[in-house]
Amino acid sequence: MTTTTHEAEVAAAPREEGLMNLTLKIWRQNGPRDNGRLVTFKVKDISPDMSFLEMLDVLNEQLQAEGTEPIAFDSDCREGICGMCGLMISGEAHGPEKTTTCQLHMRSFKDGETITIEPWKADPFPVIKDLVVDRGSFDRIIQAGGFISANTGAAPKAEAILVPKENADRAFVAAECIGCGACVAACPNASGMLFMGAKITHLGELPQGQPERDARVVSMVNQHDAEGFGGCTNIGECSHACPKGIPQDVISTLNKDLRTALKRGR
């Protein structure tokens, strides 16, 4: 792996107290077939109140002004909801805080620190360019069974089917998964079981998810394996890295549902 250096001063104003100078080692890759490399950027006068993505925005503005191609990275909502912004930051999914990359602030780093920024590195998430990966494999898992079928027509009354609070609470917790892929990036086996377990648990705790429960888990597991994700070995890095705190026990629910479905011959 080759490393090149590019220096960029991202602020022309005199340095104020509390501002930081940082060294960024950023993965640059032209496409899926390119080998990729780490390129070093030195940035100056970074405010601790900036978000991590704002810091990258400032660097990209400077690179564009110099006629250098900016760094490609994914982002959308910048509110910790969409999951688009996932990056490996100094070896940790989303960085040192338990939050999404867009909600990570530069106050989590120190003046003079060297930060290594890489894309999710897993075969099912091929690199498109620089820090952008294709997470279409997650979409295909959802298409395989992460949904319910509902008859059209008048909506039933809300109180028609009562849901125990314990089930509702667990469904809400599982539904917080934003599909960012941090679980896959953190797992030594690149397993997507936490993501898939969250979707299966979310629907399996509610009445609407019962008619297709068996077919859902079998279809999603088959698609998960076809995409090239690894198996779960209960290391727990997935749950630790999850910015939404999805508990590891959703994987137990997935495994239980799968055993039940296979016993029924689904």
C-alpha cells in the first residue's frame, strides 16, 4: 500500500485559541478495481465545534480551490438518522464516540492528532470511490423479506389488536436500526446478522409481522449468505459499534425464528 502526502491549510485567519491542527490519512480509491491508497493531508485551524463531516467539507473546499479532486464521501441527513455517513475513523466504526459520523464533533480529537479515515471494508460493501461504498446488499436483504403485506382498503381501528408493552418496546428498539453498516464493518467476519436480526425482531414482535414470519427469516438469511456476509460468532463488536445501541439479543431472535421456520419445513 502506497502513501502520498498533500498539505492543505483550511483557514487563512490567524489561529484562535482552541483551534486544532490535524494530520488526516484518508483512503483514496478511483473505483472498485483500483487498489486504493492512503493520502496524507495536513489541516489547520479546525474548530472543535465542527462536525466531522464539516471538517471534510472544509478540506474539500480547499482542495477544489487548488484544482485537486475533492474526497468522495457519503452523507445525507446529517442528523444521525439515515446511516449514509459511515466511516472507519482510526480503526473504529463511526469514530471514538457512540454516534454516527455526522454527529461526531471534532472536540473528540486532540490538537496534533493523526486521524486515519477509511471506508467500510467488507466484500459485500464494494468501494465505489474513496470513502463511498455500495450498500445495495442491505437493500437486497430487505427486498427478500424485510416487509409486510397488507390488504388495501379501510384501515383497521388502532385498538383492534392489542400489543403488550414489552413487545412494543422491543419492536421500537429494534426499529431504530438505520442500516449504516457499522455492525458489518466492526465484525471480524463481516457479518450482517445484527442488521438482519433488528429487522426480523422489529416485525416479529408486532401482529402485522406474523403471517410472513417464517418465510421472512428464511428468505433474508438466504439472501444474507448469497451476498457474501460472514456468520456470527458472538464476539459482540457489532452491538458495541452500533450508533443506535441495537442489542445483540436480536440475533438470538433471528436464530430462534430460523430454527422454528426450518422445523416447519418453510
